[in-house]
Amino acid sequence: MKLITDIEEMQAFSNHARKMGKSIAFVPTMGCLHDGHASLLKKGKELGDILVMSIFVNPIQFGPREDYASYPRDLKRDLAIAEANKVDVVFNPAAEVMYAQGFQTYVDVAYLSKHLCGLSRPGYFKGVATVVAKLFTIVKAQIAIFGEKDYQQHLIIKKMVKDLNMDVDVVGMPIVREINGLAMSSRNNYLNNDERKAALCLYTALMKGKELFENDIKESGIILQEMRSIIEAEPLAVIDYINVCDINTLEDLDKIQDTALLALAVKIGKARLIDNCILG
Amino acid sequence: MKLITDIEEMQAFSNHARKMGKSIAFVPTMGCLHDGHASLLKKGKELGDILVMSIFVNPIQFGPREDYASYPRDLKRDLAIAEANKVDVVFNPAAEVMYAQGFQTYVDVAYLSKHLCGLSRPGYFKGVATVVAKLFTIVKAQIAIFGEKDYQQHLIIKKMVKDLNMDVDVVGMPIVREINGLAMSSRNNYLNNDERKAALCLYTALMKGKELFENDIKESGIILQEMRSIIEAEPLAVIDYINVCDINTLEDLDKIQDTALLALAVKIGKARLIDNCILG
């Protein structure tokens, strides 16, 4: 396995690979890898000749009061996991390399960024779209794999790729959960034992929403109220948002026709956790 | 010469060319070609194995009260000029092809867009950066050639390429002028005979600024006042802006050290004309 920190070296590697007719599958991460990432790597290995994974905690997607400084970092452990998952190249640039002095070019997916996490984290998706556009250009990926826990991110990246005519297949992979239902997330590391237990309310609420929908309750108001009362019953949980929305536009739905996205963000202690499920 | 209107066909052509080890030089235009464009094509022919020129009047860079609808278009004439200049491929997509319904992804070079033309044409450079990013991805150019009449545009594209790590060499070419000094522009077509004469005041004012600088006048205020009085003496001319600014940041300079950009935009009849010159 190769570790590359330099942008030009990564581009040269990828240019050479593409000239040799090899396809490049790419898994962008912020490190602190868990089984969710492992499922993306496994898929990447299947789909591409060469598997590149980036580890980069992207400063421009964090707000001034968010957890950029404290975001968990453990490169040694991440490299061991990458190796075990047959990654060919880990791309791990420094923040100053990705954002040299005077950096000022941003990619913005205007409407999709104005919902859900975009409302509580202004500038977040502009930071995400910008870094992914840069990584795609640096890594020259033909296939890129994203987890669907970040459903909105996945949708935004697909839209960016389409709108900017990027030659990349964006593949989404299902949420990986712990045995008790908690969605895998690097931010689960922030939770103490009590908070871990409390965090189960996200999944419980989603399952309740799904059950109601399957019992023919199609009014979002009713579904949301039941879900909200589950979260509110948990003293350690503070709701950021719970929404029933269109799976393509992310606009709120008053009434579900065939399908909808149930999405929520909840703060448990220091951790802001997100989760979702598709109805229908 | 090949004429391509389909995005996938253009990408397939360029992918194939690059696989064959050919370099692609690219000249993006809005058509209505003149000798300024011809100088870019000549340079492109020199620098690349394959010369691609796009003709696309980009709707998203025009403001609601600007001349998108009336912008001069003459594809037949443009194709003849392209052929005479040994263009290999003309890429001429329809607006609906470049901006399908639901398009919402924009590239913004934040600070450089906040000066000169960016102030009088809000959204203009976001539209320019976005279409050029798309065209670069579609055409897969290694070399792209821009005219320096649009000095700010050239600077913004160079910055975008650097910030987003695009593998493109951006080459600037000197302004091409008519024998009387008028900078070549597709918008010169809007001018009647009297307005054509009036339009010479842009060049006259720039030459006056240059002469003052060469006579050791370094205070921008003095230079600007002399230039402004030349334009104001012309009854058909209305100043949009005249600035003395830093050649890299485009920030206004009170006093010139070694070098500066003199840039101006002036309305003559229906035409908004721009011109510039580098001092030092």
C-alpha cells in the first residue's frame, strides 16, 4: 500500500494508472475508520482496478463553533484498516496543501444544500462539494463510493457530478449499524456509556416512523410527532431536526405518496448524530 | 473539421484522444469570431496536438437586463473561420444541453470576482467560472487559451484552476487591436460609425495613463483624473469604471510601486466595452 501526501504525486500516479487503462475507485473519508467505511472499501475493491482512499479532515466544512480541532484522528490505526481492506493508495494531504494561502474557489450545489443539515450547518455543504470536487480532480476517480448515512451529501455529490459533467460514477452504500441499531459514525467516539444508550433513540424513532408508514399513516405531521416524542423522552437527546422529505429534492412533504426520506439530526452530549431511512 | 453538439460525444472524443497520448488545446468562445480569437487559435494550434474550440453563448453569465438575447450569433461564419484556422473540433452545445432542468451547481472564485466587472455585473464571473469548469471537464483540455482583454476573467480562471487542482495550463494572449487602437470585441458589432469613432476614447485614455506613468506619475488619483476627463470629453461615452489596481489581487492602488493594471469599462450606445493595459 502506498501513502501519498503530495497533490502532484497523487495526480501523476492516477494519470499513469488511467493511461494503463486501469479504473480508479475512490473512497473519500475523514479517517477514524469504522465498519461503515469498510463496506465502502469492499465495494470499491469490487468496482475498480485500483482502490484509492483519502483521509482528510476538511477544515472548510466545519463551522467556527464546530468540532474541527477535536475531530478524532488516528492515522496509524486508519492505515492498518486500509491495508487490511486492500486499499492500494491512501491519499492524506495536509490542510495547508489542500488550501494554500489565498484559496478562494468554492463549489456550491445551491438548492439541495438549503435543507436538513444545510440549515443547521451553514457553509457545510459548500465545504463538502468543494473538497470532493478537488479530490475528484486530484485522484481522477472513475467511481466514487459514499455512505448513505450522509444521504444529503450523497445526493449533493451526485448533483454536482451531473451539473459539472464530471466523468465519475457516484455509488451509494447502505448504512452500516451496530447490532443495536446505532448507525456507525466516527462521532460515536464522543459518546460515553450513558450517551451510547441514549443514542439508540435515533434508530428507535426511525423504526417507529417506518412502522407508522407501513401501517398506512401517510401524514408527515403524525409521523413526526410520534418520532419527536420518542427522542424527547430521552433526557440526554436534543433534537436538531426531524424531517419527512422528498427523496430527490429534499423538500418537506406534508403527505407521503409513494416514497419519502425520514431524516434526523440529534445532539447527544458533544456528538451531533445523523441518521435516516427511506420509506416505500 | 468535426462539429460536435453532444456532451457525451465530446467527452468520448477527448478521452480517446488522451488515451492516444494526444494533448488537447482548447479555446472557449462565445462565437462572433474576430482577429482576437484567431490569435488564440493560432497559439492553440502551436501548443496542442488537437485544437478544440467551443462556441457557446453562456446564458448564466448574463444579467437579466443584459444582452444575452441580442448577443451576435453567426455559426456559419464562425465555422468558416474555425476551418481556416485549422480547428479540429468545434464544440457547440445548446443551452438546454449545458443547463438541464434543475441545474444548480456553481463555481465561485470569491474575492477576485468582487472587483471591476464583478461590481457592475453581479453573478457574471460565477457564470463564467461555472461554464469554464464544465467546458474543461467536457473537453478535457490540457491547455486553455484566453485573451487578456478580459484580464479579470483570465486571472479568475487561473485561480479556479489552481484552487480546484485542475490539470490545465491556462495561457493568456495579448489584446489584438484594430489599426486605430480599438480592442477587438464581438460587441464592436453593436457600434454605428459615430460610436466606433467615439469608442477610440478607451484606448486614448489608456495611452494617456501609460504616458503619465512613464513620466513618473505614480499617484492613481492623478492618472485616473486625466483618463476620466478624456472619456468625459466624448459625448457618446458613459464610464462604468476606471481603476488602477494590483495585477494579482485586483485591489485598488492609491500609488503605483512597480506595476499596475489600468482597467476600464465604458458604455458607447448599446455596447459596454472593456479594455486594459499593464503598467511597468
